[in-house]
Amino acid sequence: MTQELRRHFHEELNDLELEVIKMGMASQAIFEDSIRSIVNNDSSLCGRVIAADDEVDKYYLDVE
């Protein structure tokens, strides 16, 4: 029983780690796009950055 609980805990921990990594990667991409939109004065890209924030919010809620 203890081994099974430990295995399940580690599986859940690995899943959480993957979600946090995905959230970080999505955040980094949004950050880079936001800088690019400012430097290039690209309002279209800025709009996509704002819309993409929902993806990061979803990761946050899933992790929480």
C-alpha cells in the first residue's frame, strides 16, 4: 500500500512539473511577443499577446 501511494505521489508530482514547465514556456513566448509588438509597434501582435494570456491563466488554474 505504501509503495502504491508513493508511486502515485511521484506520478502526480511529475504531471505537475510538466504543467509548470508548459506554463513557463507559454509565458516566455508571450513575453517575447509582447516585447516584439512594442519594438515593432505591431498592434496586431499585441492583440494576439492579450488573447494568449488566457492560455497562461488556464495553466495557472490547472496547477493551483
